[in-house]
Amino acid sequence: MYRTHTCGALRISDVGQEVVLSGWAQTVRDKGYMLFIDLRDRYGVTQLLFNEDISSPELLEQARSVGREFVLQAKGKVAERASKNDKIPTGEVEIEVTELTILNASSVPPFTIDDDTDGGDDLRMKYRYLDLRRRPVQENIMFRSRLGIETRKHLADEGFLEIETPFLIKSTPEGARDFVVPSRMNPGQFYALPQSPQTFKQILMVSGFDKYFQIVKCFRDEDLRADRQPEFTQIDCEMAFVTQEDILNTFEGLTRHLFKALKGIDLPAFPRMTYDDAMRRFGSDKPDLRFGMEFTELNELAQHKGFKVFDSVELVVGINATGCAAYTRKQVDELTQWVQRPQIGAKGLVYVKYNEDGTFKSSVDKFFNTEDLKGWADKMGAQPGDLMLVLAGEADKTRKQLNELRLEMGRRLGLMKPGDFKPLWVVDFPLLEWDEETERFYAMHHPFTSPKKEDVARMLSGGHETMKSLRADAYDLVINGSEIGGGSIRIHDRKLQEKNFKLLGFTDEEAEAQFGFLMGAFEYGAPPHGGIAFGFDRLCAVMNGQSSIRDFIAFPKNNMGRDMMIDAPAPVHPEQLDELHLAQTKID
Ligand code: ASP
């Protein structure tokens, strides 16, 4: 028997028991007459004690030969520790070792296997198996496993079926590039890896499986950002005979269950906000509601008072930073430079300090008197002691810039409290987005999303401008400013789907070639249906107050889409290319 207990199990009540433990040597502390080894496994750490009273000279010698990360088996008696460690659950006991087996030696690891390791990113990715031994990473991976199991339990209880859909499919346009796989048996033809199971889950609705889910890998060949991975996991769902309301309720239920089961947290209400309101009030379709600092539009109060910068613009809009009137000149200048960075792109920043004594000091004192500025303060709900920050320019751009400033102020003022979770449904997204550069419409969600019922007639008969104003039955779940999931009610009528493809620039032939199967299915009794997908990796990260999904993926890729451990992607043998009919792309 390799072990009677794990390294996290023993307590003071076990004193006197003979036990066997197996694990890795975390640290070896040699004090001469006695020697300690911290033995670690995924359950915890237990201290092993070797000393001249209980251990033979040979045993002590053997213990001295142990290095970091050796795999050990130790037999001995549980004893009360002389100096206790109240930071770990096993901290009151140690094992007086009488027998030690070195199950395997270890090379010296290239970084320390500690909570705060000295290893850089690249090194940890290359030796991912060692990084995965570290407690914080292990906890993330264990959390992910529990989250998956709870998801399955809850959705199964709600009557969902888990159904697999294929990975080798055909290109589907969902906004990103596809990874393609050459077909050996069909020369010159390629599969694509799914960006999501979207069309398959809709087909499952046509087939009558009215509640489907899958915890499923999706693949998108995008340029990577910190929180993106070329392969990631979704909790993917679809339901038939449902309205938007049914879907929001079902997935609010799932989210509540997961937070309760995994974090013991009862989430507050899930408010709903239209896309238009979210943009107007927060400049973002995923506002962080852990703090207020809502936008106040100042056009009426601030325009045509002689300040040219404001007069010609589409929007003058500000936020109120509570308690920041005492900001120094330097701090305000620094904020101004912050919004002027190319990533934000504001031309300038107007500030108004509402001093404690009720006076005002602003960067636009020349153009606005006390009464004017008091008017701004009243509209913004500012009190003495507050700092108003105002941007001006083209509406969409300015809102986006102010969103960045709001988030930055939230960070600086410590308003994004860890452990505080604020969910939000954003609803009524536009159906189509007009792109000036390519002069065409793009689907805001994806091409299968249905316009709102009341917009269908306008969609079938309206002109170009009408198309810009169409609303979709599309929704996103946002928690703390992160998009956790998104979905929509789908089109289930061939005519409407054809019209949508046309608006998106597909010719009839292209639409037929790519999606003939789906439109064909719509002709055979497609039920009304809709669904949603949660980003599973992102959900893990957000539930733990972390920003990077990479830390919740056992084997993630780096920023270049590389797996540093197995060193992929990599060239293949020329014979393989031949077989795949790709010989012309041979690389020397
Ligand atoms: N397939 C969509 C996505 O991956 C989700 C959905 O509409 O259900 O974003």
C-alpha cells in the first residue's frame, strides 16, 4: 500500500497512529541532529520528522540524500508538533518517520514549486507539469473540475441532455478565422474545427431534443489577447419552444446554483439593461456594476457658453469621482495624460473640483462661472469634495473613452471589491452593425440571431437606414464587467434566414452552399428556439476574481498560440504532406 492517508488528512486527533504517506518533497530542512521534510500532494502538506532518537543513522543518511521534488513514501507515527503551524490544517502534527522509500528521484526543478514562484512565464509554460504542482494552480484546476460537475448536475436536473457534436466540420462564419484540417481521403478539401456548435445545436432542436447542453471545446484562430485562447471551452446550450424570458431565467438559475455550490454566495438580483442604456450610462456593453459613477450628459449645460471645444461636438459627457477634489495638479495632469494615451485616444480632459468649501476650481474657469459649474454638479449628483471629469467629442468614441476612464477611476479608488459579484443581463442588442470601412453589415451576434418580433416586418420591407435600427432578441450575461455568456433567440424560418444572409452580403448561392443544410432543415418543422453559451474558462476566472483564463486551463497556449511544453505547432514530415495532398506547401 503506497499510502494510508493523504498529505492533507492528519490532525491532532490522529496522534499515535501508524501511517504511510506518499508525495513530493517540498522542502528539506537539515538541522544536523534532526531533519524535516515537508511532504506534499494535492491534498496538502505534512511535516516528516527524522531525528537521532527515532531514526537509525542509515535512515537519517537516506533522508539527507533527498532533494526537492523527490517522490517519497514515509512510514511512521503521528506525533504532536513542538512548534505548531496554524497556517495549514495539518500544522499541529508531524510524522516521526521510521521507514523511508525513495520512489523516484528528481532533477532540481527550474523554479521553486511555491505559491509565489520565482519562475517566469515562459519557463512555467515549458515545465507546465511542475507549474501544475503549485497550490494556486492546483486549486484553479480543481475548481474548474468542480464547476464542470456542478454544471452537469444542475442542467441534468433541469432536464437537459448532453449531446456531443462533431469537431470536424465545415467553416462557419462567426467572426473569427477557422482552424482547418486537410482531408486525406478527399484531396484538396478541408474540415474546419468548430468556432462553436451553433448550427448543430439548432439542428438538434429541429430533431426534437428540446433541451441540449454540452461542455465543449471551441476553436478560433484569432490574434491572442491576455484573456483569449485559440481553443477554449463553452457551456453551450439550446432550448426549443422558449422565449428570451425562459432562457434568461434558466441561465440565471444555473449561475445562481454555481455561485452557491462553489463559493457559498447568494448572488444579488440580475438586473436587465438594454444595450442602448448600457452604452449611454456606462459607454460599454459590459458595464461593471460593482460601482456607480454613471455618465451624465452635459450638452445642454455646457454648450454655447463660449468654450469652442464643446460647442462643435456631438457629446459632452462626464463622471463624478467621489471624494477626489483634493487631487493635486500633478494627479490631474497625470489623468489627462492617461486619457490621451493612444490606447484611449481622448484629445483632452476637463476637470472640475467641487471643493469642500463649496467653491469650484476647474480647467475651464474662463468659460464657466460658479453658477454654471454648480449646474453641472447638480446634474451629476456631485457633492463638495468631489471631482468631475468631462470628455467631449463624437458620441460613440467619447463614450468608449469615458468608459475606460471610469474603469480606471474605479481601480484607483478600490471600488472593484474582490468577493463582490454584480451580475447583469444586457438585452436588445442591435441585429446588425454597419462597418464604414468595408461598407457592409456584420451580424452583431451571429447570422442566426432573430430580430425582435416587432422588427420582423421592418426587416423584410425596410431600406438601408431601417436595417441599422433593427433590434435583436440577443442577450449577454455580464458579471463584474466581464462577458460571461451570450446568446439569442434564433431565426427558424427559411425566408427570414435568407433575408438575413442577403443583408450580410451573401449571394443566394453562397448562402445555399454554406448553410443549405440549415435552411433545408427549417423547411421540415423547425420549432421556435434559442440558446446561449457561457465562456467556461472565463466563468472560472471571474468567480475567483482573476483576470486571466490561462490560469484555469491545464495546458494553455502562449500569446503566439504555442504550446511551449510539447512545442506545437511544429512542421510535419514531407510524406505526411504528400498523403494530405499538400506537397506544394512543403517547408524546407
Ligand atoms: N454560438 C454562440 C457563441 O459562441 C452562442 C449562442 O448564440 O448560443 O457565442
